[in-house]
Amino acid sequence: MQKRVAPATPPAGQTPDLSTETGRELTADAAGAGKTPRTERGRKTMRAILDAAALEFGERGFHDASISGITRRAGVALGSFYTYFDSKDAVFRALVRDMSDQVRDHVAPGIRAAPDQLAAERAGLRDFIAFVRGHKELYRIIDESEFVDPESFRLHYSTTADRIAARLKAAAARGEVREDVSEIHAWALMGINVFLGLRYGVWEQDRSPADVADVIADMLAAGIGPRRP
């Protein structure tokens, strides 16, 4: 059953660590220990392997996926795979972190450009749903990581929640959101984004990302209690 994948968004006005606006470059986390590419050719090869792994795991699942399937999709030799990854588990673990980084980097520009925190939350959700529509394998991969690599699964969500909490507290200090925002609010926002991404990004596309984000922005601004005269 498909469940959860968090949009890992940085605070409004803050440049995310190790980010790129394209979301296609590599971070140190994407390679095995001591196997970070040192040349442009190596980075392109590793990028091709990770992109191929996303397709292989997304279509076949972790247990049915194979290293040979990944290398065929990537158009690289088996030896090139082992230059950067020791095993199928290792490339899967790297892929989870890489996909988390891609989400973060895709939504970062809209968040940074937002005039205030509520606008930033709207932009982040809008751009997350748009990203999911082009990368539906994201949900299956993150879901499977709960069982294949629980540490990466938990890290994906805990670091995302930490970023949200940090940006909410910064926004509270600026007077843009209520003063009592906490970790609970951060996890609640993450849950909203995760399941809206599933509903309007993976299952159906009957509402535009902007329309969905508008509804949530209004909910965040006004709450869900009865409107007072």
C-alpha cells in the first residue's frame, strides 16, 4: 500500500544545505562511504545509475529489482556500478536520500521567493505536487525504505519535520504565524503535504497543484473552526 513521502522544504528565505535548483546534482549522501565521484564523468555516471535505480525500484520493487536491471537502464557496465555502490541495498539507501534531496531542491526556489511564510507553505505544496506528478515512483521507494532501510526512512521524515519546525519558528519570530508553533505543527503540515501529494499527484490529477495549494493556504490562514462574523 502506498503511504508517505515528505516534501523536504527549507525555510522561506533560507538557502537549503547542499541544494541545487535543478535537483539533479549529487550530494555526498548519494554515494557510498568513500565513493563520492571526483570527476564530472563520474558524477554523470553516478547520476545515470541513480536515475535508472529509481525506475527499476519504482517499477519492480526492491525485492524484484536487480543490479543488472539498473545497469541496463543506465547504459553502464556492471563494473561502473560497483565503482560507486557495494550492493543493491547500498544503491537503494543512496536513492532514498537522493530523492529526498531532489524534492527539497525542486521546491526551494518557490519557498525562497515567497513574500511570507503562509505564501511559502502554499508554494512548497504546489511545487511538491507538481514534482510528484513527474516522479510517481517516489512514493513506492520511500514506502519500501521503511522495511528495507528503516534508518533512511526515519531520517527522511525526521529531517523534513525538523526543517519545517525551524522555518515555522523563524516565521513566528517575524510575526508571520502564531507564536506557539511547535513540532506538532511541523509534523501536521508534513502529513498534509504527503497525503495531498499522494491523492493529487499519484492517484488522480483532477485538480491543479495551484488549486490544491490555495485551499490549504486558506485553511492555514483561517483554521478550520467556524468563521466568526
